[in-house]
Amino acid sequence: CMIMCIDMEKEWFLFKIKSEFTVITYDKDCSIVTRELNIDPSRCFNKGDKVISKYSPTVSIRPHGLWAINTGPIIEKEVNISEHIKYYQELLGSKIEVIEKLKVHYQFECIFKLTIETDDAGVWVDFSSKELSFITQICSRYSCSLLVTEQVNNS
């Protein structure tokens, strides 16, 4: 159990968890992924699209295309990765052959990314063998980032 009492001011550690299934489309239009999976993305862009930084007037050009669906951020008192994976299993579980087509026929790269922000320096993540098997089926690559902060940002 990841719930720990530390002092009277702060009763629980917090975990902000986000996950994303991303398809890198390189120089192909990201609408191919939308059409093949019949799922609207949370975010997408094509190679060559212009982007303006919100911090400066600099204009950049996207170096590749991207299509993505995501969960979160969800703030919890324990690390619960299973709920995130269950979301993708329900959404993508019947589309394994289509995802394989995206990887093999279109040569797209599929990535499962997990991001955890926490104020607990002693955190770990566990996956069941079924969860690992599913991630392996849908992805060419798995990415996990862990950020330990003094306080979990609620945004």
C-alpha cells in the first residue's frame, strides 16, 4: 500500500498520474490513425505544422507527425497504474490487429508513456503480467517518467 502518514500537517503523499498512447506518424498525415482506429485523438499534429511557443514569439516547425490519446492528470493518494491501463485495454483491446497494421504497414511508432509526479521520494510502479503483455501488444516502446517534487501541482 502506497498510503503513508508523515505528520500532522500533511496526512498523505499525493501522486499525479498521466498516461498516453502515442503514434508517431513521421511524414504521413495523422488522420490515417484516426481513420484506422476510429478514435478521435486527444491531440495530434502533422510534420511541417507551425507552432508558436506560449513563452516567446518563436515559430517552430513540427519535425514529425503525432497522434495521441491520454488519461489524466489524475491526482490520487496511491499509485494506481491499473486504472490507466484498463482504460486503454477497453479502448484498444479489440484493435490489436489495426495497431499492428499501423506499426508494420505504415511503419508508425507506437509508444505508451506514463508520467508520475509525487511528493514521495520512495515510489515504485508495479505491472501485472497481463498488463505488461497488453503494453507489449500495442507498443513499440514504453516510456516512464517520475518527478519528485515538494508539493504535487493540482493543475
